[in-house]
Amino acid sequence: MVKTSLKDFKPYERETPIWKIAEEYGLKESQIIRMDTNVSPYLSTKWLKKLQSKLLEIEVNQYPDTSYRSLVEAISEYTSVKHYDRIIPVNGADEGIEIVCEAFLEPGGEVVISTPTYDYFRVSAEIHGGRIVNVERMEDFRDNVVEITSSISEKTNIVFLCNPNNPTGNSVRYDDLIEILENSKNSIVVVDEAYYEYSGKTFIELTESYDNLVIIRTLSKAFGLAGARIGYIITSKKTAGDINLVRPPNSLSTISVELAVIALRDIETVRKNVAKTIKERERMRELLRTIKGLEVYPSEANFILFKTLEWKPSEIYRKLLKRGVMIRNLENIPKLEKHLRVTISLPEHNNKFLKLLEKILKETPPS
Ligand code: PMP
């Protein structure tokens, strides 16, 4: 029997597998362009070749080094966080979110979430018995600091922020975070920086002055390693110690750790790919703005949020999918009932999406 607290629980809406879409829409898998998962379109075969040359030396019969020393060293160099005991590698940012909930959530404890945002904050908090306090963002999607700080009480265990935020694309403001930190002396403040490389804005430095600040990052986005499942937490020594109480001993694969180290030692490649994506993002945004019937939001990430003024998002979503372009329909998310999100992909894929969207919006919307 599933535990009582999961009776009315709404699980994470997992991204539909490509074979399922292909079956449903009568397409070949190769005809489908995924622009719904916010991953990088660039696959670094150079890193995979390097991994291949090392593969036969990897002792997969042994458990990984439980301190993930080589990975911690590479993360330390990349982030300039000198103290290894402030770095915790995790099996993707999602595991980071999970273990923070595990370590800090009391049964029935409150979790303040600046919404709309990444739904796994809610999911993980609920799984761990937390009570969600949603604080709606302002009209321009900025965090509502007044509401957030007044929602924080002695019952609050965790506050979740996202920088830049998925799916709205805007960053957390420095002054806003300081205000939240100053009002959260008894709770953990998580800033999810999954898309950090696209904005270049980080709050890592503040982990030196605020013990309760937890930064969660991933190699799934800018590094193009979503399948390898590597992320990391940066926090204070004290909070890292608390998280280490619950961290599973062996959740990262030895092979993925090797690949992550190779990637972290080749930041130049990551920088080049990020620059290409940012250039495409700005080009896409300009072109989207010329299409009638849309409102397009600025973005500091690798995706763009837009609002349809006449069409139902699900109609646009289906029409694009029929032609093999898959984006994210957000109409079931409160405050985003008229919105869609598209991941920046390769120029030719972006062009196909833009052309199809323009054509669809010239038709009369179904009544
Ligand atoms: N945080 C945010 C804000 C995300 O958008 C995602 C992926 N969609 C994740 C975390 C999950 O990252 P990972 O693949 O490292 O688990």
C-alpha cells in the first residue's frame, strides 16, 4: 500500500518518450525534433572519444570512490570554491533537491516555493512530507519578496528559488535574495542554478557569508550531459555536513564521473556551445517578436517563454507536433494558461520551428 501522504499526490509530469510520440503521431523517431526538455543540442563526441580511450581502465567491478575526489577537484577548479568540504556531487540536480528535502524537512514542515517554477521542488517536498506554500511571482515573474518573507515562519524548513527560473527565464535579483536570506535564519534557502551558464549570474559567493544558502547546479544543460546524470551542490561547510548525513554512498556511476571530469577540464568547449545558444536565443526572440499573436518574454536561459494571444497553447502544441516539432505546453500551470516554452536548439531546427509557428498563427484559430 502506498503511504497515506501520497493518496492525493500529483506526481512529476515526466517528459513523454520519443517512441511514444512517434507512435501516436505516425512519425519516425528521426523526424521528431525535441525542443521541450531544455537540454543542449550539442553532443561532444570529443569527450566521448576520450572516455572511450579510458574505458578499459575503469574498474566497474569496484564501487565508486565515495568522496568522488576527482570530480570534486574538477568542480572546485570550475567554480573557484576552494574548500572540497563545501562541494557535494549528486546524481543530477534532482538528487540534490531530494537530499536537501531529506536532510531539512520535518514532517509537516513548510516549503516556500516562488511559483511558477520547476515542479520537482514541489514533488520532492511533498514526497518528503512537506507542506507547500506557493508564493506567486509578480506580473514580470520577479520573485515576490514581500510575500516570500512574510510567508516564512518558524514552521518553514526550506525556501526554493531558481536562477534563472524555469520556465520563465528571468534571474533572481541580488537584493531580493539578500532580503530572503536575512529573513530565513532558521530555514534553508535553495537556489537552483541549473541554467547558470546561460545567464552567467551566480550566488555561489554568498555561500561564504550565509550558512543556510544551498546552490544546486547540473551538467545536464550547458555541458550537454543530461544522460550522464551529474550535478553538484555548493554550500557552507556546516550545511554540507548536514546534507552528508543523508547522502547515499554510491549514487554516481564511475563512468559518468570520468566523463564529467573530462568535460569540466574542457570548459572552452562548453563556453563555445553556450555562446552559440545565446546567439540563437536572441535571434529567435527577435524573430518570434515579429510573429503576430504572440507575447515573447526575455530569457537568460536556453529556452524562451511565450504567450499566445488568441490560440489555445494545446492547439499550437499539437499542430507543431504533427509536423515533428515538440515544444512544451504549459497551459496546465497556474499563471501560464496561455503559455508555451521552446528550448533553443540548432539553427536549422529553430528555423523549422519558427516557420511552422508563423504558418500556424496565420490560420484562423479553432473556436
Ligand atoms: N533544476 C531545474 C530548474 C531544471 O529545469 C531541471 C531539468 N529540467 C533540473 C533541475 C534537473 O536537472 P538534472 O538533470 O541535473 O537532474
